[in-house]
Amino acid sequence: MPQPVPNPDHASAVVPVDISTPPHGFAIRVVGAAAFAHLLNDLIQAMLPAIFPMLKADFDLSFGQIGVIALVYQITASLLQPWIGLYTDKRPLPWMSPAGMAVTFIGIGVLAMAHSYAMLLVAAAIVGVGSATFHPEASRVARMGSGGRFGTAQSTFQVGGNTGSAIGPLLAAAIVIPHGQSAIAWFLLVAALAVFVLLRLTKWTVQHGQARLSRLAVTRGTGLSRGKIVQAMTVVSVLMFAKFVYIASFTNYFTFYLIQRFGVSVQQSQVVLFLFLGAIALGTFAGGPIGDRIGRKAVIWISFLGVAPFALALPHVGLAMTAILAVIIGLVMSSAFAALVVYAQEAVPGRVGMVSGVMFGLMFGIGGIGAAGLGQLADARGIVWVYQVTAFLPLLGLATALLPQTTRRAA
């Protein structure tokens, strides 16, 4: 007979667990499906900044207005995520992810039909809401399938998103740029496929997911004291600021930088952006398993200080070396995110949804504010000057020295 077992990641919930549920190993199909859904979601998200040059020309926008579009999308994506995560920690809502993707579907349709700057902002906000609804619950599903290999599961989930971010600009260059704004509607097919995948994942979550989280209770960290949590999250915020403002300079403005500095075409600039985003996907995949072996802080140290020399050199080299350095920067710097997410989950065990929401919310929020600020700076001082300044951001990784050490109970 099913026995009621307390859910460690939904403290107030009690769920019936069938003891015949397949046990605890790394559920590659579940984690892989969550990563694939993340790929489809972030492919759509990456399409928006990839078409900024087209929107800038078609709607006669300034860099500042482009930055505001990015800000609206990323702020709506960030503000909702922690609250959704906190709520679902107490009351599971496994249907949240497919519902979020359905909202994204609507946002794509609005973006394809927008005829004014105001409608572009509305479309960006709708897509942001869809992303905010998708991420916390999808990240929880990846943890459910981890079998205790939290870093590996989180990096696999994240590499799906990074791969989608890399593919998005290529599809935008191949489909949207040649055929115009109405061609954005083709991405409705991507959103529909994502809804289908997430509905299948939701069915598994309802049947088996909570039981798996219960079995993982013995591998949770003991957590940090309240004061140490404040210290840890402050340092994590500084590191996230350095990482995602720097990343925002690439995802939103790298094409403009390449076009202005080297005179390449939009399509050629998108290829170099693809190389950078593809390197991010590879680096993210490596970061989680390495963190499981050598510890989260070691990966964070390597990620920031290892990339600093290349970041400082990038604004002063030619086109070929710019592409090479962009790949190196993407590989090294991207390894930190999975380590930062799992570190935060170990610091505050039992709050997977809230922590995931905060971390992804910080990612989008900082990226959005950074994009808007960088757009204003580019209007005032030029895009090349912006890259000369942001090259110093990885040095903020020195704050890693202030991260408290987390502990983890053996299984």
C-alpha cells in the first residue's frame, strides 16, 4: 500500500509514495527531456536579441531603446521566478512549466505581428512571463531525476538552455533576417513542441517525481546559519552580476560590436555569436560534473579568474582572434552557473523551487538591467568603448574568497 512520506522540498506537503516506483538512479531520460525543453525555451528567448539589428532598422530604434526591450523581457522573466519557486516549494504545481510555455507561444505571435515599439515591449513582456513560469518547476524536475548527482543534473539542464541559446541566433539569421518580422511566426512550432515535451514530463512528475525527492533527502546539505546565508547570497549576487552583465554584452550587443569594428555582415556576426554561445553550452556541461568532484567553490574560482586574461585581451585583437577568444571566454566562464545554483541549493536545503527561482531570476534581472545600461553607454560612448570597460568584470570573481563553505551529508 502507498505510504505517506514527507516531501523534503515541499515542507508542508505529504504525498502518497508507491514503494514500487522505480528507484533512485540518475534518470537520464527525465533529465534529458527537461534539458531538451530548456533548449526549446531558450532557443526562443535567444531569437529576440538575435533580431535586434533587424528591429533597430525596421523601427528606427536607438541602442537605448533596444536595451529597454531587453530590460522589459528580462525583468518580467526575473521578478516572477522567486515567487513562483517559493509558492511551489509549499504547494507543488507540476503543470506550471507547460503553462509557461503556452504563454511564450502567445508572446511569439504578438512579436510576429507587432507594428509599433510599444507592441514590441508588450511581446517582450509576455515572453518574459512565459520564461519565468517555465524555469523554477523545470529545474526542480531535473533535480528529481538527479539521483543525488545534483551538479551533473543541473549542468545537463542548463546546457540544454545554452544549446538553445546558441541555435536561436542561427535560426533567426536563416529564417527571420532574410524574410522579415512575420517569419518569427515559425517559432510557434518550437513552442508547440516544447509544450508537448513538458506535458509528458509533467505526467512523470505526478507519478514519480515527489517520491524521488523524498529519497534524495539523505543527500541534502545541512545548510548555513541565517547570517552565513546572507553572506553567501550577497557574494553570489556579486558573482552573478559580473557573469551576466558580461554575458549580456555578448548576447545583446556582440553582433553590433563585430559589425562596427570589423565591418562584417549581420549573418557573419551571427555565426561568431553562435560560436560564443556554443562554447557556453560546452562549458556549462563540464561545470556541473567537475563541481560534483572537486567542489563548487573551486569551479567558481576557475570560471572567473581563468577567463580574466582573455576578457582583457578581447577588445584589442583582430577579427579571427576575437572569435577565438570569444570561444575561450564562453567555455571557461559558463562553467560557474551550475556550480552557483547547486551551491545555493546546498546553502538553503529544502527550498529547491525558491532557490532556483532566485538564481534564474537574478540571471534574467541582472542581464536585463545590464543590457539596458550597456545600451545607454553604447549610445553615449560607443559600442567599442563598452567592451573595453566590461573586460574588467571577471575580476569581481575575487569575491569567491568570501563564500562560506557548505556541507553535505553522505547518502
